Amino acid sequence: MNRIETKQLGEIFYEMTYVKNSLRNVYCGGERIGFRFNLDNPPLALGGMAIDFKLLLNGEEAESHLVWIRQGRSERNAATISPEQPYTFEVGAPTEWTVLLPGGLPAGEHTIVIVTEQYAFGRRRCPS
């Protein structure tokens, strides 16, 4: 009998989006001030507009004003994402995510989960 493997949607998004080995600390003046990672595709499976946003690091919610999203040449602070000012994720557009965190990330494994609320689809969770 053939074994059929199943994956949760989060695992599929991870494989589709996270740029392997892109998680790294960010330095300024020799001090670790946060961390950065890259996604090859947006955290919305088909692109679209996010109207709310959260980033969880090891299960703890990061304050949105400490999270920055770069897509192409534009950069946006996650705290400014709202129904009045949605953030458009272009289909297939790479993004770079920066989280300000004094001391950066210690060595070891970390879990990052991006939660967005988007127009027409409700809440979706996408681990990175």
C-alpha cells in the first residue's frame, strides 16, 4: 500500500515562501538591534490586501510598530496596516521583514508566525 503524506496549510506556505537561511540578526553600530528574514512570496497565498497584521515570535506577539515590511523599493511599518490603509502584497513578489528587537535573536531555533486579515478571505495564518 502506498503511504500518503499530508501537510498542514502552514507547512505548505512555509515551503512556498521562506527563503532558506535568510533569518539573521541586524546590526547598527556593532549592536544587534533586531532580526531580518525573507519570503519569496507574500504571506497571502494569492497576493491581495492585508487589513490587519500580527507577527508572533516563539508564540509571543511582536509590537507591530517594531515590524517593517519591504517589497521592492517600498517599505512600510506594520502598525500602519488597517482597513483604511491596507497593504497590498503583490503575487510572487519577494518581501524582506525586519523586526526591531534589542539584542536580536539568540542562537537556536525560532518560530515565526505571520497572521493577516485580508479582504474577502478572513483570517489566515502563515508560519515563516
